[in-house]
Amino acid sequence: MNVLALAIGASRHPGVDAIVAAARELGGPAGVPIPGRGDRADAHFAALATGFAAHVDDFDDTHLATVIHPGAACMAVLVRALPETASSGEAALRAFAVGCEAQLRTGVAISPEHYDRGWHITGTCGVIGAAVTAALLFGFDDAALAQAVRLSATMTLGQRDCVRTMTKAFHPGKAAANGILAARLAAQGADAPAGVIEDPRGSRRALDALRCAADAQRARCALGALGEHLQAVSVRDRRAPPRSTRRCSSVRTFASADVVELRAHCHPLVPS
């Protein structure tokens, strides 16, 4: 998976160094490896560091309809949970895939208004996907899985104002850590309101600008063909640097006078 390779490649980023240093001061027993480093950390900080590293270079796969980067948070959960659960490869990949699908369908239900209002959708939806991945790896039944999702919906985070700073990459990292926390709390009997996502004062209404008829239509889009069609098939890898970092190149040199026209195209959700 390219998202794991990205996490390894960015494992020496200053932001990861900061997380590891904070883990030494604040964390518990350091038993979980951080990919690409010799360091270990507790479950929370290992997930945070891995999710951060996977997203910080902004090359991780992107869902075109919502611009969610679904892999970082769910993969960070795998790194944290696999040593404990000893899941098979098939079970791990299923947990990863279903977690990614959960966050993408959540994103479809609140897009594009959610992103337009300034939320960083990779963080806000990532925590739900991370909770699903964790719950499946931990072998939860349906009731416990639902409770983990409800708890995770109260732990959303991330603003678009953080783009172009390393804080942006903390969002999927923290989504992973919060998703694991939600699953652990659910396992210990913690609860959240049954309608915490869909109620009028729930997380979905708080995170988007939709009202009345649009709510029902968007919910149908999010849940339609469930089990038959995967939103994940619309995820694309990034083979070029994001946004304005791409540079022109040529087999020959040219002067400014040779340039007749420049055209740039950007996803409508990310004009910034």
C-alpha cells in the first residue's frame, strides 16, 4: 500500500520527531513500533505519528468526490492494532477497506458544504473510518461496532485553515488515535446517544449546511447500493505533487516570450 510507504518515507519529518518527543514525556509504555523508525510509543502516540507521516507529504490517495484521503487514518490503526490482535492478512485488509468506505460514505453525506465551511474532511470523517477499522480488528459485534462509531462521531476535528502547515497532517493522525480511543471506550461500556450522527443537534447537522429535503437526498447518496458499490473505487493515487507545486519541464529551454498560454485545473472543492 502506497500509504504505508509514504508513512515510512516521512518517518523522519520534524513533525514526527515532535510527536515522538511528546510521547516520551506524556505517553504510556512504549510498545508499538513507528514505521520507518527504531522508536516505539504507546498506542495513542504511535497511531498519531503514523497517521501524520502518511499524510504530511500530501501524496496519499484521494477520493475525487470528497477530496478525503482515506488511507492514512485507517492504516495507522492497522499499525497500532495488528501486533495486539494477530489478525490474518485477509482480516486486516477487510478492516482497512471497510473503514475507508465508512469515512468516504460519511463524506458523501456532508459534501460539498462541509468542506466549504472550512472543515478538513480528512480529519472529520477519518475518525469514523478509524473507529470502524479498530472495531473490526478487535472483533466487535454489531452493537459494539455501532457504539464505537457513535463515540467517534463526537471526536471529529480539523480546519482547512491549517493547510500548508504541518498541523494539517495531525488531523488524520489524531483521527486514528481518536478512532482507537472510541473503540476502546465502547469495549468498556461507554455510550453515546443513539442518534448522535443524524439527530437535529447531532454531528452531521453540525458539520454541514444541509437542511430538510437535501438531508434525505444526501443520506440516500451515502447509503445507496451499500454492499454493492464501493466509494473506494473512486479513490485515485497522486502521482504528481499536489496543487501548485508541480513544475513545468521540457527537453529544451524556452524563454517567457515562447509561452502563449498557461492553463491550470483544480478540483472544485480545493480552490485554495
